[in-house]
Amino acid sequence: MLTLDSILIRIEASNPLLQVYSSRAEALRQTAEGARSWMAPMVGGGTFMMAYPRSIIMEERDKGAMMLSGEQAIPNPAKQRAQVAYQRSKAAIEEAGRAVSFNQLRAQAKGLYYDWLVAEQKRSVLLENQRILQTMKKLADIRYPYAQGSLSNIYKAQGRLYELDNMLLMTEAEIDQKRIGLNTLMNQPKDTRFTIDTIRKVVGPPEAGFTLLPDTSLLAGSRSDIRRMDQTIRSMTYGILAQKAERRPEFRIRFDHMSPLDKMMPNQFTAMGMVTIPIAPWSSRMYKAEIKGMNYEIQAMQQERAAMLNETQGMLASMATEIRTMLRLLDNYQQRVIPALRKNYQTLMIAYEQNKEQLPVVIDGWETLNMTQMDYLTRLQEYYRMMVTYERELEK
């Protein structure tokens, strides 16, 4: 037997979709380490100041020289640090995305679990009704030979029994579907057989959480999609810093060695150091435009974040009202409606056993009780779905 908490633990540990985010985050962290690397050195060889073929060479030194060359770009450490921070911030976005996916999977698992729970209760009600109808039919079979009942009453009870068989078959199929769905979420063989904890009461939400409107700051701290958006904004801030670092110069060194073809000439070399000038107007336009674009993007995301929090706050307030109403409705079913109809049926059944009532009247009383019980379970299922949606919005 698996409880809801144990199912959620298995989903978090084994669901393939969640493992994807971990791999992506690790890939981005490894990419961030690559931002510390230098460009590969360049080496070359060739001729230096060598005369063209068939040229007249007046002196031996005009023959030129053979040259070896080496060059290395030296990155700016500040640029590297900015790029490392930017790439690492992208990994944080993927980790926040994992929390968003798990919240959706958790809500999906809760929905399947509660639907299964209600289906089990439906099956219990149907089995009890089957026992009741079998008792009615036995009484009708006993009375028919003594002219105390009609054949049509027997067939009517038999027809209701066949209807119950169909309903039980559909309920069993529904339970199998929920089991397959949960097995899929837990990433285990789809035909794995297990049961769930059916001893679960209808528990209402904390009254304190339903009387006060959820604060947007609390929502921002609890909702994974808002946290992912915060991480995205933070990453774009690091991106702006990385673009600003483009204003810093980079360096390059070069060394050339010449070996003259004239044995009387000495070996020569050239050593050069170079620096980029990124503040030049024709080269600074690119990173300045990137910085402006990112600032506008951050501003848009901040506005979207505020809109999401406002919408969620209103949605939760509306859902809290619906849940309170549904709880009162369920309580009314349990405390008043179903007990009254059960007493009505029991009274009719006693009268039928005493030969003071006809079987069709008893069946009508039973059908009214049965339909009310099924209506209660349907509304109970609606309540569970409301709670799943409410908890999904609150990230519980």
C-alpha cells in the first residue's frame, strides 16, 4: 500500500522529466567553466623580406630570411569572470524550471490519487448496494410463489443488479487507469500492482489561510514559476554585466624569429604587444545596444511578474470561496441528506419485510439513496480537484 507522500517521493526521485533539468543545469555549469579558457595559440612559418625569383641580388643580405612566428591572445580576467557568472546563472534557471515541472507532476499525481480514492469509495457503495438488491430479489423470489409479489418486480430487481455489475466494471477500469497513470509518473512498469491508503477523511483547509488574502510577497517566495522568473531576471542582470565588461580591453602578444639566409647576418626577432580599443565608437555600438535591449527585457519581465502575482492572488481568493462552499455542501450531504434518505429506505425495507409495502416502492427509495450517494462522491471528487488546483497555485 502506498500513501500519497510516498508516491510523491518516488516521482521526485525517478521521473525522467525531472532528471532532464538536472542534466541541463550541470551542462551549463560545465560550460561556465569553459569561459575561463584562453584562445588557442597560433604558430606559423614562412619567409621574411625574400627577393622574388630572377631578381638581381646585389648583396648577400638581400636574400632575406626564414621566419617562425608565434601569437597568443590574453583575455581580460574581468571579462572571464563576468561570463562565468552569466553562464552559472543560466544553470540556476534550469534548476528553478525543475521545481516548476515537479509542481505540475505533483498536482497530476494528487489528481490521480484522489480520483482513485473516490473510485474506491464508489466501489464500496456499489458493493453494498449489490448486497441490498440481492436481498430484495431473494425476498421477491420467496414471495412470488405465494402470490405476494409480481414477476415484474423480480425482473426489475434483476435488471438493477445487472446495472450495478456494469457500474462496478466501469469503476474497476477507472481504478486501473489511475494506477497506470501513477506508475507512469513514478517511472515504474505500468502493470505494477499496488493499493493506496483509502483511510482518508475529507479535511478542510486551514481557516486562517482562507480568511486572509495571500500576500504577494509570500506567493513570490512559494511559487516556483515566480522563482524561475526571478532567476531569469537575475541571469539577465549578469548578462548586462558581461556586456559592460566588453568595454575592457584585451591583449595579444606576438613573437617573430628570423634566420637570415646570409650566414654573415645575425638572427633577428620581433616582439610585439597589442591591445584592443573597445571604446571606439564604431565598435562600442554592439554592446551598448545589447545592454539597452536587456534592460528593456528585464523591465518587461518585472511587469509580467507583477501581473502573474496579481492574477494568482485573485484566483486563490476566488478558489477559497468555492472550496468553503463545497465543504459546507459536503457536510450537509453527510449530516443531513444521506442519513435522512437512508432512514427512508430502511423504513420502506422494514415495511416490505412485514408485507406492508411493494418492492417497486422500496427500489425507488433505494435508487434515491444510491443516486444521492453517487452525487456526494462526485462532489467529493470535485472538492479534491479544487484542493489540488489550490495547492498547485500555492506550491504545496
